[in-house]
Amino acid sequence: MDSDPDDGQPLQFETAVPRVVPSETGPTCDGVTCAACQRTMTDEYFDVNGQSACQSCRDQIAQHAETPRGWAVLARASLFGMGAAILGAVLYYAVVAITNFEIGIVAIAIGYMVGYAVRRGTRGRGGRRFQVMAVILTYWAVGLAYTPIVFKAGREQNQQAAQTQANPPASEGVDAAGTSDVNLPLAITMLLGFSLALPVLVVIGSLPGGFISAAIIAFGMRQAWRMTAAPQVQIAGPYRIGAGSAVLS
């Protein structure tokens, strides 16, 4: 959460703590202490997730709960999330390559990494657009992890087929014709599209065991979705000190 400029302490309104709650008699005339900045309020206060807050802190919390707008924050969150997705793909590939098993907790870890990175990119805020971004990046990270595995398996199959048919290596003509004129943007686009389609292809191609892979991917995406949601903030008031009822505006 954002910090109050007076004392630098974070605004903590996610966990309820014991306090004087609004009632028929209301708070005492001695005042109410703001749970964030520790100021004493003698006229009115707000109830934020079960804790008392002054007008200034209430405004900060309400602003923090809103989904951030603008291209700058979107680009920063995308950059952070993409970096986490690539690192997660490397982790997933390493685990699968070493153990030959898909471990569900790794997909959840990818979702956590991407969700945390996107959240850092938004400076602790969230919203639907960032949830969608985190889910897509988590899905893409899994496909990116599968990509070298599929390429390796395809290369091994080609080598076995060439040895069986006693054909010369196919690379003799490729070096002379294809390697010098590689279209890098096209190659990157094809790799991106292939990595996005790969999770679906893996699930369909390995049915009925593919249901396990689908569940693993879904777990990771769900983790990323939850971590990038907008903060849940309930604000009531203002309440008059000693009145116990909301002030009508």
C-alpha cells in the first residue's frame, strides 16, 4: 500500500485489528485514532476494512484501490511480467528436463512469479487489465518451457528416421541455401505463435493424461489472476465522533 507522507509507515488495511466500532453510542468524545497515521480525530472518521481512518488516509486508500490508468504503468507491468514469465519458463523447462515429470507446484510458482512481477510493475495496485495480462503471460511461460522440449523430440525423431532410411543428413542443403537469409522478425513471430499454441497442442496430443497438464496450467493461471486483482476495500462513513451514525452528504 502507499505510505503516508508524514511518518513513512505503510497503510495497512488488509487485516482487521481490535478497535472502537460504530455503535449506537459511538466513539468516546476523546477522539478516534487513525490506524494508518495515528492521528487523533475529534470530529469525524471513516471505517476502512474494519479500521478507523482519517479523511487523508481514506482518500489515499480509495485511490490505491482504483485500477491505474495510462500507458506508462501498463508498459512497466508488461515488462516486469514478461521478465518473470521468461524466468519461469526456464525454471519449468529445467524441472521437466531433469525429472521427466510435470510438477504442478512449478506452474503455481510461475503464476506467483508473474503475478508478483506485474504487481511490482503497478506499484502494488491491480485491476482487471493486469489480471488478464498476468494470465496470458503465465500461459505463455508454460508454452515457452515446452518449446525446447518439443524441438528436441522432433530433432531426435528426424535423426532416427534418417538413420533408418539411410538417407544423407538434411543439413547439407540447408547450410548452402537457408541459413544465410534468415528473416529474424518472421522467425520470432513464428516462435511466439508456436509457443502460444503449444500448451493446447500438448494437452490435446497427450489425452487423457493431458487433463493433468491442463489442470497444472490452470493452477498457475489462477494464482496469477488472484495476485493481480484490485485491492478489496470497503469504506463507510464519515461517522461523527460520539454520534455513531454516518454523516449524510
